[in-house]
Amino acid sequence: MFRYGRRCSAPLLAAVIFAGCAGTPPSARLSSPSTLPVEVATPEQSTEDTNNGSDVDPGRDTAVTTATKPPELDRWPLTGVRDEGVGAWPALMVKIDNHDRARPQAGINSADVVFEEIVEGGLTRFAALYHSQQTELVGPIRSVRTSDFDLLRNLNRPLFANSGGNEAVLRLLQEIEYVDVSSNAAVGAYQRIQERPSPHNLFSDTESLRAVGASRGQGGSPPTMFVRHDGDDALTGSSDPVVGLNLDYGSTFVEYRWGQDNKWVRSQNGTLHLDSEGVAVAPDVVIVQVVSYGRSKADGRSPEAVLLGEGEALVFFNGTVTEGFWKRTEADEVTQYFDRGGQTIAIPPGRIWIALPRVGQVQIVK
């Protein structure tokens, strides 16, 4: 756990009124929450590219796990952490702002999995998945993008919290199987923090969002998303020791460095990334899933991540990187990660951040 002094927690908590929730998961836990750059891929593709090439033989015989596979009953399906109290409730996906004015975010360190996707102007936003833990404050919450659709489709009807979107996006979103817990569906579960500038000031909490979800329709338990290993288990593939990685999204520059408590400590635009409690963002595992971006079907100004197909992947854990590729053929399948030889990459239990950059935006730091 990293703590570098508390920031903003008192005014944030004071400004939000929390509702009681009979549908709250009974066992969900509250959480506290000189280098040599090496280019990973070829020069950056344009936003019009819609295919993600790979030098891996597409005919290779690789097993694909679908979202219909039940989770292991002794492990949380998103973190792989063993527990006697694993719950069967739905995953909750929350769209979280990542503009400089949105920081520090609340509740980001309680998420099991966080996807970082590119939006307009080279900025990024987070799609945070909550399942094994709750948080008393989460946000700032922002709007849905069409890149989110394939993040939702393989989660077995999750709850989805967002601040709405343009008319075309919301119309297309109706084709997705999910439970709507957005600010449009549940105004009372959201509050504006007056100390924050709009639109970076909309917050909620997981208990209230789950109460709304229980009243609007039953979601399903999420699938087991990753192949895990425990401690002494044999690892597949080869890995190389590294210091960290750099990601240049355009207007957002991110660094991860292997550091204290054996986690990947995140910095953004030259500043250590802290949550609203003053705790550093430092996941156990970082996955870089290199994708292409096309134009959104709902808004030509907005990039849309291509999440079906295959492409390059880097998996960082235990101070090492394993290079390989990702593959996802159907929308209801979970994404799988393979090493260069086509073997599934097994990763340790813990929280995962998944970066979705374009080709040419990644550097390994040795």
C-alpha cells in the first residue's frame, strides 16, 4: 500500500449522501485503496485503421474461453484471489474521468480490473470493473463511448454506470445486454461535488449503484477473465526483467514503474497518480493490449477501439514482461493472452490495469 498524504477525501465524502442497499453483496469488502526505452511496435497507425495485424499464425490451435464459462467458486473471477466468500453478483462497470481536472479520482483503487481507453484529443478514460470490493465514493463518472460496448459484451450482463451520452451512442447501447444504472436511469444515486469543476464532479458509490441494479433487473456473475497461477506454480512462456513501461496516448503520458510492495506504480503527465485518499495507483499486473482505433459509428470525432481480432500484447507482473499477442474472436468471449510461442500466459492473482494503446505508443523501460 502506498500512501503519500491525504488529498481531498474530507470534502468529497462530506458532499455525498449515501443510500442504504438491501442488494449490496454481503461479503464485499471496503478497500483503502537511468533507463533504456525500447520501441515495441511499428509507427503509429491512423485512427481510420480498423484491422490489427499480427505476425502470429491465425491458424494456430488456441483454446478460447467464453463468457458462459462459470467462475471458479473459490476465486474471485476478476482478481483470481482465493476466498471462501466469493460472491455470485454481477460485475459493476463504471466510466471514470481521467482529465487532469478530474484527478484525484475516488474509488479507483477498489476496482478489480481497469481498462484505459483513448477518447477525443489524445485523452483517456477508465472503464473500472468492481466485483470483489466496494467503495464509498467513486468518480468522477463520465459518459459512455462505443469503445465500451465490447468491454460490456463478455461480462454476462453487468451493471453499467455512466453519465449518459449522445443520442446515437445511447441508441446503439440498447443492443447490448446490461443493467442500466446510469445517471439517466437513477438520478438519486448520483451527486455533484460542488468543490469540483463541472463536468468533472459527478460521483456515486457502489452500494447505491448495486441497489439500483437490483431494482432494475438481475445481472449475471462475470466469467473468469484471466488464467492465473499461484506462487510456486510453473509459468508458461519466457519473461524478461524490466524497470517498467511508458505509454504516450497523445495528450496523456503514463509511466508504470516496478516499485515498493512489488507493484507497478503509476504516474501520469509527470505526477504520481494518487486517488482521493492519497493512495498511489499501483496494480499488481499491467497488460498492454495494442489495438487499432476506427471512427465511432455514433460520432465521427470519437475514436472507437477495435477489441475483436488479435494483436500484440505485453503482460507485466513480478518485475518482468512477457511479450506475445491477444486474441478474441467473438464478442461474448473473454480476451486471451498468449506468449510468442502460443502458450497461454498465466498471471498471479491481484488487481489488473489494461492499457489499450495504438501501435507505436508503448515503450518498455529496461
